[in-house]
Amino acid sequence: MREISLTEEASLECSDLLDTLHKQFATADDPGFLRRAGHYGSRLPAELLDAIDEMRYAESVATLVVRNGPVGGADCPTPGHWKERNRDATIRQDFWLALTVSQLGDPIGWSSLQDGQIYNDILPIQGQEDQQTGHGSDADLELHIEDCFSDERCDALALLCLRNHDKVPNTIVTGTDLDFSELDLDVLFSPRFLIKPDSEHVRRADNASETGGLTRPLLFGSRESPYLRVDVPYTEALPGDTRAAEALDALSAQLAQRAATVCLAEGDLLLIDNHRALHGRRTFRARYDGTDRWMRKLTVVRDLRRSRAMRGGPEDRVINPFREPSPRATAAH
């Protein structure tokens, strides 16, 4: 995990850039801004761009924490539900999210998440305390690759801390933390595992078929430095495959044993390579009094075209996971 802290001068320059963008675009989900977010982000401080380049191209960085950025926490209470969020409450934070993570790809959303909004709220929701989603609180959010069940999952994501008075830590584990020589690579590189969608991806249309998950390998790419595709609570070996079950248990044990924690303060940003790092969150006690932990999330893909069959048009950034994708090879996903 790498951390950088912007200088006061760099932070002020970023703040000026946010002001300029807000004058030009009313909101950070403006299609014109999203199309050019990568271009505007090229004006970010050199130190930050260099670190992001290392993540994107050299793959020497799998997670990056950015502190002392140009935005702080939320100026309003944590909503009780993402539907209750004041749309104008996080405009500057959303611009900052997009400027940074768009250096890793193009922003996307999901029709099955938060009404298809591009930017998502991670906050506790009453009645969902035991859920293995960003809205739970009573149990650890187990380690996972974001939207692991889909071949169209993001290549990277960003979490921006709006409030974390209780200093609830995120958990992180990367491929470089693991000892692959102790794992059954032949099995883990084979499509012998069922990866199911988490409970937050729900059917939104009467004529949409519920996805039961995909049979996929949990490792792919180079055997010397594999990419990861694991969502611990939603992944299982195919029925009757004892060797695959044992391989999954061994992998899950290493992930749990070698996970590190990072605590984000208000305004801190966490960038995650979604092929090389799993993330989660420790348990906490939600109060539902406006002071609970609150993050904003934005996900990106390097190749927007790969999900074209599951989007309404070439400029539509919302993926429908229940729309049948075009036939494609699965071994590399």
C-alpha cells in the first residue's frame, strides 16, 4: 500500500481546479464532464499522477491512499439511506473522485445499484446491519473484488471518506501479500468456482432474469503474478469438487491472515486496483443519528466498449447486469 500527502500548494491548486470545473459543469455526473474527466485530471499534481501511473502501467502499486486533498468531509449529516442524500451535498467531493480515478479508466455505474447512479454512497442503512454490502455494520465486510460476479466488473475504484468519526478501518490485501507457492494454482486458474452476485445487485425489471452467478477461475493472467477474482462470502466450489473446495479454503485463509488495515479520515481518498487487491471493512456500531461512517464510491473500466452489449448506447455508462452480453471467452476474466 502506498500513501502520499499533497503539499499545501498542490492541494490549493487542486481546489482551484475544482472551482473551475464547478463553474463549467453543474454536477460531476454531467456527461460532458465525464467524457473529459481524464483530460481534466491530467492537471493534477505530478506526484499524484506519477503514483497513479505506477498503479496503471507498472502495476507496482495496487492501492494508493491520498491525504491532504482539496476536499474535506461532508457538511451535512450522514443520510439514513442513499435515497435521502442531498444531491448538492458532495459536488466538490465528486469532482475530486472523478479527476483522480479517471486516470485509471472511464467511470461506470450499474442499473442494479442505487438507481443506476454513477457515484454511490457507502453508509449504514437501518435493517441491513448484517448484510455483506456497503450498507452493513454489525459484521466485518469480508474481503472481495468489487462486483466480482460480473465479467464487466470495474478495473479500479475509488473510495472518498466523507465521515469516519469512529475511525472504522478498511481492510486490504493484495496479490503481492500472498504466497502463491502454497496454493493449488492449477485448480485456482480453472473455472471450477461459482461466483454469485451480492445482495445489493437486485432485479430491477419484471422481465429481467435473475443472475445465478458465473462459473469462473479465481486467478487469471500471469502465474508469476496472478490477478485475483474472489468475493469470499459469495464464492464457492462447484458441487462435489473437493479439490476446488480445498483450494478455495487455502486461498481464503491466506487472504484473511495477510490483510492489512487502513483508516481513512475525512477527505482521504483510497484508490484500488480491482484485479490486484481485495478490500473490506471492519465491523462498527451504527447510530443512525447523522454521524455514521460515510464514503463515496466511483468505479472505472479501461475499456468501455467491452460492456457495450449491456449498456443502452455507446455513451451510456450504466451497465445492466441482467442484459445478456455478447458471447465471449471467459478464461481471461
